[in-house]
Amino acid sequence: MNMMRLKRWSGVIVLSAGAACTGAMAQNYPSEQDYLQEFPVVLSASRLSQPLSEAPNAMTVIDRGMIVASGFRSIADLFKLVPGMYVGYYHGSQPFVAYHGSTDQYARRMQVLIDGRSVYLPPVSMVDWSNLPITVDDIERIEVIRGPAAASHGANSLQGVISITTRGADQVEGKTVSFTRGSKGINDAAAYFGKRGETLDYRMTVAYTADNGYDGQTSPPNGYPITKFQADTLINNSNDSNQARMVNLRANYHPDGVNSFDAQFGFNHDIQGVGFWDSAKDPFHDVISNAGFLQLDWTHQTDVASELKLRYYHIRQDQSESFTHTSGTVSAVQTSQVERDEMELQHTLQFGDNNRLVYGAGWRRDQIDARGYSTSAPTFYSSALTMDEYRLFAHDEWRITPRLLLNTGAMFEHDRMGFQGWSPRVALNFHLTPEHTIRAGASMAYRTPSLVEERFRASLPGVLFIPNQNVTFAGLKPERILSREIGYLGEFHDWDASLDLRLFSDEVGDGVYIRSAPTAFTNGVSSRYQGLEATFKKSFGKDSDLTANFAHELASSNGPALLAAGHGSMSSKDPSDNDILSASTPENSASLLYAHRWANGISGSVSCYYQGALQPYDRGAIDYQPIQRRADIRIAKAFQPSAGVEGEVSVVVQNLLSTDYTEYIASNLFKRRAWFNATLKF
């Protein structure tokens, strides 16, 4: 049945391509430049600047206009605008982002970059989205690679890459202040400063954000008896507030037309509420985080065909939390210090008119000390850990003919845990016409086990109350993926529209999961993801834009192995289906964003989101997520400059129609919320 569905979807791509070819033979044979004019330019897929129609992977670009129109306050929520992406919240202050679903709260199978800086951190190899020292307003553009990209970005790119580009040092001029107030304790304030000069540009952000997280449940979800629901501690008991204070600075020195020096600094102080008021093992308390980074980039460009880049960055994140067991017999103090240093050299050059090459090398060192869990014994790791990683990479773009482009690339990696291997990728892009392109590609990628999976220990004399008591015996193998895809990208000028289709099949082996008897991380999961993704964009004149995304995904795995690992019986979309990965992947999901600009500075946008039912991968049946439907609206009024001051006021309402739903955990009830923002620039 699943294969028949996919065959029907593959016909959609073939028919779309065939329709695009109609009349193409009647045109004059186009030149190479004709194929480079229409599509947006992307950089992340191959590390080469390419039109979207010549990239080796399917990609989603979220530009500044879409970011503003979405009305989102949380960076993680922006990925609801990407087909096939799942955004969940463990607490109101702890979001996570995953591709295809099938994830726990750590979502550690996607690479996340901010200005080229990797922000997934050990020991879990997750992204702490609430602890990033940037705001939504700092973001200029996001590129999302939908599919493995380890050939360009390394082992954590098993399912894809999120590449966030912040505003350049020359993109902020003058002073801007912003204030936001709303329901659920929403209380934000920010100030932005910037100045452009002949050889030196800089910008700076100082910001504060706060909210109270989710609404609690007042009645049991999913038909659970009230007594059972109370016993599972889910009614109005979650501590999920968040307060963050941050600062970031970016400066660019460009003394001549050849060299450019870019420096960035950022710091974030975050207080996340965690725990449950009626939980003995995890009572109400705060996680206090201090995170900072320093990044230096040097770019040397001798001519259009040759560019040399050198990047170094340092990241440090300290976290601490303390609480007392409700019995009063044990006090816990958990602290962790994580540091990352990375250096990378990259060279781009061109061979003749039809071939470009980028190659380079990198080194990364991760250090973690998370030994101080209790007053009586260190427990997370037996000692501080250091992980070194080395990599070599190359990507070649060969224009075989004006219509036919071959992308090939690979990365070789070696790390201290013993992983060593190649991640190759190949893609062939054929331009049916300058406006219509077919892409076929295949790639292999790996994910090295996180330090938690490979070396975690959890023990405490007396009472053992660590929430996740999992132990590993080391020697895990990397997860691996073989991905194949066919894509179509078309521009329809008469309609002022574009269409992006992707048909994919991903096979994952040696997946890491938690077994029982004894509880431990181990390899053993084999899974397959197949489906279709589509993005349709249309402009209605110069004042209206529409973006619609859709994903249809089918997942399967050796589910009995997971059930034997101690997950027990879990709800599924199909009661006869015991495949946990299948149940945790929404079969259909969609998003729609429509923005319109009226006269006199008035603008508005409407967004709608749909997600099929799913059973979170590592949660019990009570956390089963029914179908989600949600509509948001944003209305804004901009004021023309007067006496050197201009501004905007806006109102955002999320879940406008009050179609309340839960996210990942049944106590995370998303009800209607609204806020008001005022921004002044002078």
C-alpha cells in the first residue's frame, strides 16, 4: 500500500516536469546565464554559492519577510514553515526541532549552524534553543537542507542542516528599541544599535525575554480517567517559565577590496523553570544557564574565482540546578561545563568556465565536566571528558553542458571515540528549460553517538532519583543513513509562482535506542522514511505573498526491537501497528503563510498549521498527540519618519480559533495567546 502511494506521488513529479517541457523545444537553445537568473542563491548545501535550482539537495529558504510575517517569538517555531519538520516542547522553555518526527526531546540528528558556528553541544548533542544569544530579530535568513548533508557539514547532519544567518554588521544603522507585552507573562524588551563606516561596521543587540510557558490541563486528555491522570501528575503542575538576558555584538573591518575581518561576541543568561510540583524525583526548581561565544572570520578574495576563508570560534555553556528530594533526605546539585573550540580553513577556486571546487579542513575540540551531581558523589561521568575531531572535505561542481550539472562531494572524519569514515554525496541537476529543473541525488551520512549515549553513568548512594537512569557500556557504532531523492523545481512567470517537489527514500541503520534488562543505550534500530514534500509560492502583485508547504511521510522500522527495549504498549495511528517509529511520524503536515501590505503602512499576515496525529517516540500513551490545527494572525501599522523617528506597532494572536492542542507532553496545552509590540527607530 505504501509503495503504491509513493508511485502515485512520483507521477506528480513526472507530470509536473512534462508540463514544464511543453513548448521548451520551440525556444532557442538557452545559454548558461539563462539558468542562473531566476532562483534564489543558496550557500549551505555545497559551500558554493549556487542558484537553488543547482543545489545538490532540496532546500527551504526562510527570508526576513517570512520571519516578520510569521509573528513568532521563538526561533524554534520558525521551522514550522519547513515541510516535514516537527517542532515540539518538553517544557515551555525547552523546544526541540526534528525532521520526520520520530524523536525524543533531544532531537540530535540535525546539524544547526549560526553564521557557520555549530551550536549543537555535548554531552547530548542537542541544541538549547532557549539559550542562544540571538533574538528572532537578529536573524536575516535561514537555509534548511532537507536531507543528509554530512558531505558538507559533518556527522550530525544525518537528517539535514539548519543554517541561520544573522544580520551583517552593515545591516543595522542607527538605534532601535522594541517592547512586547502579552498573555502568559510575555514580557520582552530589546535595543539594537548599528553604524556603518568606510572600513568598519558594527551592530549590537541587548535583549530580555520572558514568559510563563504553557497553560496547564484542567481535564484529562485522550480519554484518560481523572484518577489515572492525577496519578500521572499532569494537571496544572508543570514549571515551564523562562527568563533570558542576552547581548551580542558583530563588527566587520574591511580595509580593502581583498580582505574582510568579521568578529562576533555573544552572551546569554537564562533561567528555565523545570520540574513538577507533585513529583518527588523532579520537583519545581530552576535550571540556570550562562552561555557565551566568540567567533572570528577572515575572508581573502583575490578575484571572483578564488576565495580563502579561515574561521575560529569558542563556545562555553555552564548549567546548574539544585533541588531537594521531597522526602527531605537527599539534596542534588547538578552542574555542567561545556566548551567547544573549532577552527576551519576553506578554499574556493574555479577551473575554467565549467568547474568550481571548494575544499578544506577542520578541527574541533569538545570538553565537558559534569561530575558534580550530588553532595555525596559525582555521577554523570567518571572524569572530565575531551573529544577531538578532525575532518577533510571537498565539493566539486561540474557544468557538463549548459543544461546538465553534476555535484559531487565528500567529507572524511576522524574522532577520539574511534569513528573514522567517509560521507559521500552525488547529485545530477538537469535544466529542462531555464525555469524548470529535475534533480536526482544520493548520499550517505553518519551520526556519531553522543557522549551521553557512549559514556553516561548515573549512580547515587541511597536514593536513586535521576529522571533518566540510562547507562551505556561504550562501543556504540555510528548511526548511518542512505538517502535517495528526486526533485523538481519550477518557476511559472505567467502566474508569478514557483513549485518545489521532493520525493525521497531514507534508510537508517544501527539506530541507537534504549534497551531494558539492563537499561542501556545500544544499536539495533533499522528504519525507513519515504515520502513527498512540496512548497508552492505565489505573489499577487507586489503587495501580497503566499507560501504553502505540505509533507506526506511514511515510516517503518523493526518495531518489535523497540518494544522489547522496555517501551511497553504505545498508542498508534493504527491500533494494529506496533511500530513506534511509524506511530511517531505524522503522516501528513502542512503550513500556509499569507502576507499582504496595504497603503498607509498597514500590513497583515495569516498563517495556518496542520499536523497529523502521532505518538511521541519516547513518551507513554497518555502523551498521544491528536491532530493539530492552528491559525495565527499578525496586524501591523508602520509610521512614516517624523523628526528623525519612525516606528511600528503590531498585534499577534496565536491559535486564533482556540483549537487547543498538546505538544509532545500532554500537560503542554497550547491555548490562544496574544501580544502587542511597539518598535521605534531613530
